[in-house]
Amino acid sequence: MMKYLVTISGFETRNDIIFYKITINGLHHSKVIYKRYSDLRALNEQLIQKNREFKLKLNLPKFPKKKLFGRTKHSESDIVTRGLELQQYLEIILNISMLWTFSFIRDLQPLDEEFEESIKQINTSHQYTKDVCWPQMQELKQQYLQRHDVSSSPSKSQTKKSNGYKQRYYFQSGEYVKQQDFVLYFITLTDSKKNVQYLFNTRYSKLKDYHSLLENKQFKNQLPPFPKRKLIGQTSDNPDEIQERQNQLERYLNDIFSIKEFVNSEPLVYFIIRIKLESKTIQEFDQQHQKCSRYSQQVNCSSFDKEPFEIPKNIQSY
């Protein structure tokens, strides 16, 4: 089912430049914008860049090409034809949920609230109550504080962490599965603001990709070091080393999400939203002990190792 329908119903000429009238209809709201061909071409270049940087493996639609001869603006029929091509292109990219986290895509959507609503709908049936989840979150927080020994004299990074920012996302490692030459780690994400948990799985290399994206940003705070690879042999060959790396990754994720500047960055915003979009909340909990269950057999885990995204056939127009 398509979430957004796009219609290009006309155009305006401003200072000898063609602006297309684009209507974007969502589930509850619509939005009208005016864009030049060059504006949308720049958007396409951004998509190509993000697809490469984030290793999304999306089969993006081809952007309408320029005319080989003459100028499109000199022919009304050419303007209309290009408008139809741009309409098809926009409708495809706006219905790729993996792109919704990027601000230049959200700017095209009728309302930012629509994106938040899409996340709420995914989790409506299985949200926790505050009474059930609070003991689990308190325990998780206490474990995290004990691991980092906050009672000792604070380091420079710890001082910045406590500078008015209350950490929202916590990570706790669980099981792991060996798959040929790599290890798949299962991690629980706790959203302390929404009182909800998600179970997802990922690889060391995928988390390393996110760290590389963060390294390309300019931050005031110093990034926590990412767990290093073994110089000799493979971690997957030794259960003790797998456990040690699992602990290191958990510690790294909690460190990186304890600093607001990092949390608000594009790579981590994408990281969190993708988990929420692709995961289901953990459904089972123990009411007798008022403690959330760590796992559920009914959970569909999010995975960062999926096959390349295919455009649904019902919106492939060319």
C-alpha cells in the first residue's frame, strides 16, 4: 500500500524558469509545493549520495533525463511530459520508508507528524504501560551506571554527558548467532521516553559503518573509540572473544547515545528510526514480577543485513 500519492497538475513560469506545481497527498493531509527541475535533480543527487554513504542498497528509480536537443521550457508538450516523469519519480521515492528519516525527504511530506504517526501505528498494539516497564528501565540504568563507575571522579566526556542531557536510548546485548564467517548480535533497545523496547540484530561491520559516518562529521565532543578488530584470526572462532566484543559493542552504543550532539546527528537518527520502523516491540512481560521480558518468540527482529530493497511492482511505472 502506498502512503503518498503525487500529482503534478500544472506549472508556472517565473523569470523564464519553469516551476512545477506538485501536490503530495498523505493519509490525512496534503501539501502543495513548487519545484524546478534542477531542484529535484539536486534531490536525486542527495539520494544517490545517502544510498552510498549509508550502504542502503536501494534500487532507486532513474531520474528523468534532460533533452538532448533544445530546451524543454520552449515546448508546452515537453513540459507536460517531464512533469509526468517527475511525478512518477517522486511517488516512488516518497514511498520508500527507509528514506523517511532524511530531512530533505521529510520536507516533502505533508506534515512531520505523519512520520511520527507511522511509527506509532507500528507499535500501537504492543506498547508497555509505565508501571510495567519502569522497574526494567531503572535496573538497566543502574547496570549502566555501575559499569561506568560514575561514583569515581568524572572524566571530561562524563562531565559533558551530565550537562543537562538525560539519556533516552539504552542498549543491552543478549544472544548471538554465528553465521559462517560473521556473528549476528541480538540487542535490546530501550526507549526510556516512550517506555518501550525493541529487539534488533546487527553485525560488527554494520555498526562500524555507522561509526565511520560519525567520524566524517564535525563534533565538539570527542567520539568514543569503536571496538578494534583482531589483528590475527577471527573473533567468531572464539566464544570468549565473541562475548567480549558483545560487551564492547554494548558499552560503545550506550556511550555514543549518552551525548546529545551525537544522538541528534543524521547517522544516529537514521539508526534509531530504522530500528523502530523494522522492529516490533517486545511483546511478552512478567506481570507478577512487574518486569519486562527480555525477549519474545513473537518478536520480528530488525536486521541491518537485508537484501537490496525492491520497488513494489504496483508503483513501477517504467
